[in-house]
Amino acid sequence: MSLLPKRNTSNSRSSAAQAKPSQDKAIQLEAFTTEESTGLTSNQGVQLADNHNSLKAGDNGPTLLEDFILREKIAHFGHERIPERVVNARGSGAHGFFKPYTSMVQYTSAAFLQDPEVETPVFVRFSGATGSLGSADTVRDVRGFAVKFYTQDGNYDLVGNSMPVFYIQDAMKFPDLIHALKPEPHHDMPQASSAHATFWDFASLIPEATHMLMWTMSDRGLPRSFRMMEGFGVHAFRFINARNDAFYIKFHWKPKLGVHALDWDEAQKIAGREPDFLRRDLWEAIEAGNFPEWELGVQIVDAGREDELGFDILDPTKLIPESQVPVQLIGKMVLNRNVENFFSETEQVAFHPGNLVPGIDFSNDPLLQGRLFSYTDTQLTRLGGPNFHEIPINRSVCPIHNYQRGGLHRQSINKGRVAYEPNTLASGVELRLDGAAEGFQSHANPVGASKSRRRQPSFDDHFSQATLFWNSQSASEKDHIVAAFRFELSKVEVPEIRQRMVDNLAHVDLKLAVRVATPLGINAPDPKAAAGRIGFRDHRIALKVSEDPALSMVSRNGTSIKTRKIAVLVADGVDAPALRRLVFDMTAAGALCKLVGFQLGSVGTVSGKQLVVDHTFATMPSVMFDAVLIPGGQESTTILGSQGEAVHFVLEAYKHGKTICALNEGHQLLLTLGFRTEKNPELINVPTPGVILADARKVLDGQVSQDFQAAIALHRHWDRLNSEAVPA
Ligand code: HDD
């Protein structure tokens, strides 16, 4: 008698087939899953009696070649990997939906932007551009922000980035850029880092990269979370309405949790402690029901008015300042479901900026035009043939009907003898698609000029928007940009490259260039030397704005502490009542409080009760948290102050600008670390930004919670006293 459960022959493929056509992407994704209740089978559906032992000639004999079960299993295993993406290899994906706030019918006929009642399923993949599949999440880099909308009119892909501009103006330079950025070919180092000679050699020779370099060297290159990151379509696209009017647009994604970054030192430490930091953050937030949200924004420029912008809208190294053309928020996206299987979904998803729907069209941006070739081409290799649109994650939710047939991994079984169009044999009705009134129509923008392999002279302004970006940053943001350039260029062993780069920076801002150059062991920046080099262009166009607050992350902080992680440092003898109340208030405001101690289990409170410890100092260092709470209790404070792990935790949090709140005796921990000045008459005092010394008695009236929340919502306190002197 078989010990296997009775076989269930109605697998989910047939139930999916019975489901009526629907927008529910989940049904489609289930189509090829196998049911666990059927027991183990081979890929041919044969039940396995033994999945532990190979077939041998006798118990001690050699393994037999005829063991088709072993061969099938090992052969499949040996082919489990596919080529990683040549860029943006490391990514994290999630499902969700998009809903417009209002009908955009005035501007576009795109079906998914018409009805605020209609939710369109989406799949989003965030990625790091430079690193390989297994690289750390927190490296300095631009992040990919690719959204697939499964609309009723077909799939629309918005394949953008976390920065609104790109390094280069023409797709011809993309392979060079990526070759320079990726590990150097002779020894394949460094991984996931632009801090090496080939990148800066290339970047210093193409001044058009300067604007994007300002972004990547800023804190934007170190997002705190994918959930706290802006997204941009980068290129100009076009909305087309039913009257065939065209409007240039730029897409934006604005995160509801504000825009926040890691500190550089923190990012590097996290890369070792928790290389999956951003991936885990996204996964855990969705699992916990804290669904990340973004608003979709558009900057709309009427066709014919683009010349009034003051720069070329087709140049992808330029952004449209928000103070010049405001961003209209037109809908929201919520990510509410994690993938079932990383490989099937996140790895096999295939985006393409050429996946358009009626109502949206490209522009002539030469970088975008090159992308239109590249994405399908790369999927042919990566996903092994032309049928990757049939992989569940890539399928559209609306019916597909055409006469493409065959190809590697074809899954549809197309019936009948007709594989051509026009025909009358298929359905008895002549099907002619040419000239159909409905369906995708390319906007009929006139093209009629001599062929040319030249860069538009209007693309020759390489610096004015880099200067705009620099001018728009706060003092601490500027400090971080300077520090990042210094770090990266210090890793470049060729002084001439360092020199070339700071000479270029002198065209952004001389003070910036001098600050970067000072510790690099090279000459002072020389703008004239830069201007004399081949490829150098500085045909500045007077910008309409000289600063734009939207370019600084400070203006994007937000006010919420939702999903922020607070470490509560505990040891035996901790004073619990005020701690409990603060944890209650913070949790009610959406934060996640975790008790960190020296060992798992529990600690005893002053009143003899027990508090369960969530994490140890060894496993959850300060870099894994946004804020710290040091409760009262003489004994616990003494223990914490006597242990290097706890002292380091607090020092490091201080150095990384995190909010620290200490209650009663907990102050001593801070005072012994030398953060405080002498004066503290009220006990509640803010000696340096984001450090709150509070009287536990005042916790009950809610004031301490409010102060703590307000300080955490500011994210980081970069202008902190003495932080350079703190050893962490
Ligand atoms: Fe690209 C992947 C974004 C320029 C060629 N790109 C890729 C992904 C994102 C972007 C988010 C990952 C998609 C995913 O998650 O699967 N790429 C951009 C942006 C660009 C850009 C915002 C400029 C504004 N890309 C660009 C150019 C080319 C490519 C100019 C080639 C001429 N990109 C690719 C690619 C990739 C890719 C090689 C690698 C894997 C893939 O496409 O599917 O085709």
C-alpha cells in the first residue's frame, strides 16, 4: 500500500484556466504551480518512492546511469541559474496596485489613468545598478525603480531610476559607462562600487556625467529604504489624448514616508552586518502589513512650449526644476504582496521602456531611443528566447492575439493552420489590423532631416544643473557630497584622473572643487585646464531658477515615524513603567520598538518583573535602528555603561545622527560618554540636536513622546555637536 497521500489530479493550472479573464495577477502567477498534496513526483509526473537514495548496483555498489530520477534532479539543479542582468542585477520585487486620483483624459487616453475607481495591478522591481546578483544592498549607487502596470490595454513599463538624470546623453556611450563602472576586467574588482580608477577615468573625460555624479555622490546614493526613495522616469515621454494632442511629460514617484538616506559609515557597516538590508526592509514591511506607498506625479509641458524651459527637454542629463514646472500628483501606488518565488517573479520579470500602451509615447531622447533596442535584446539571452512574455510574471492581463509562433520555450498551444494575417481561414472573418482606428498609434511627430551622427548643440550645457543641484543642498548635504567625492577619488591611484575630476568640479562650484581637492595630494582645481580638454563643453544656459528646494532631501523629510525602528537598551534592573508607556506611544505612532540586551531571554525590572529581550547587541547593532531609547534604572544603566557593546551602540548611534532619548538614570550613560555640557537644570534638555534627556515622570503627560517622535521624524541630526570626535 502506498504511503503517499492520494493524488490530487485537479492541479491549479486547470483551476486557473477555468477562471474568467481577470485583472487578478495572482491567478495568473499560480498557473504553473504544483500542489504539495500530490506528494513528490518527477518532472514527468511519476510518483517518487524515495527522494533520499540514488540507485546503486547493490547497497555498496556504484551508482547506475539508468537512475533517471537522480539524473533529472541533478540536471535540473545544474541549470538553475540564468545569466544575471548585465546591469541592475541585484533587485527586490513586490506586487501591488495603482489607482489614479482623477481622470487624466484631458492629457492622455491611457486606460489606466482614466477612472479613480479602477485599480491596475503592478509589479515593481527595485535594483542597484552596479553590483552583481549577490552584492550588498547599501552600496553607493543609483537605484532602479521599474514598474510594470498590467493594464487592460496591455502591459505598460515605467523603467526608471531613483535619480532624475542619467550619466550620459546618448545610448552609444552606455556600454562604455557600464564597463567603466563595473569591476575592472583584469581582476574583477571592486564589486558594486564606483570608487575605482576606470570609473573616474571615464567620468572625468565626459563632463556630461557631472550632474548625475552630484546626485550619486549625495546621500541620494544611499537610500535608507526602497520605501523612502523617490523614483523618476528620467526621459521626457509624451501623453497623447484622444484628440491626438501631445504633451511632454516627466514622471515622478513620491514616497509617502518621505525621502531618507543612510549615513555613509553606516551604509558600509550594514553591508557587512546585513547585506540584504533593503531587500529585508521591503519584505518585512509588506509582511507586517505596512504597505509602502508612492504617489505618481507628472510634470506636464504643452507641446511647443518646451523651448521655454531654457534647456533641451530631450537631454537626459537635465531635469525640469519642480519650482519651474510643478509636479501634479495623479495617483498612488501601493505595494501589498510579496513574491511567492523570487526566481519566478523578481528574477524572471522582464521590463522594457518600449512596453507602451495607447495614450503614452516616447520622445526623441537619444538615450531612450537606444534603450528601445536594448531591453528586448538582453531578455533574449537572459530568458532564453523570444517567448518570455509567456512567463507568468510577464503576461498581460488582457488577451493576446497575433500570429507569432514557435520559438524556444513556447508554452501557448496555438490551434489551427493559420499563422499569418490577413486571413479568412482562422475565424471566417477577414482580420485586418492595418489602419484600425483603435489600438496603439505612434504620435505623428514630423521627422525629416538629413541623417546625422552628431550631438545636438543644445546638449552642450554640462554644468548649470549640477550647479543648481549643489546650490540647493543644505550645509550637511554639501558636507556629505564633498566627503563622498574625496572618498571615491582617494581610491583612484592615478593622480591625473583625480586632477581632471576636480578641474571639472570647478565648473560646478569652485569652493566645492577646492574642498574635494584639498586632501587628495594634487594641485588646486584649475577650471581653465578643464575647459581646454577634448570633449569639454560648458555652454551654459541661464537657468530660470538658481536654487530648487525639491532637490534637497531636507524638504522631503516627511513627518511620520511609521515603520521606524527604535532600539530600547535593557539590562537587569531596568525601570519599566516609563519605558512601557514610551514604547506604547511610539508603537501607536507606527514605529517598531525592539528590546536589545546582552543575551536573549529576559531581563528583570526594578519591580521584579521580566521583560522579554528581542535581540542582542551582537546580532542587532545600532546601524539596524533609526533611534535609541535608554530607559531609567540605576542597575541597568551601570551594567550598560560597563559593557563595550552597549557603549559602542550609543556612540555609533550618536555619530550617525540618530535620535537618542534617555530617561532618568539613563542620562548617565550619555553623560559619561561626554555628549553633555554641564547645564541641565530641568532634566529635560536638548544639549545637541536629537538628544533628549527626559524625566521619567514627564513621560506620562505625553510630552516626551511628542519630542521623541518629532526628533525621529527629522530622520537624522547631521549638525550634531562633536560628532567627528566620537570614536565609532
Ligand atoms: Fe537600463 C536594466 C533603468 C539606460 C540597458 N535599466 C535596467 C533596469 C532599470 C533600468 C531600472 C532594471 C530593470 C529590472 O528591474 O529588471 N536604464 C534605466 C534608466 C536609464 C537606463 C533609468 C536611463 C535613463 N539601460 C539604459 C541604456 C541602456 C540600458 C541607455 C542601453 C542602451 N538596462 C539596460 C539593459 C537592462 C537594463 C541591459 C539590463 C537587464 C535588463 O535590461 O532587463 O537592457
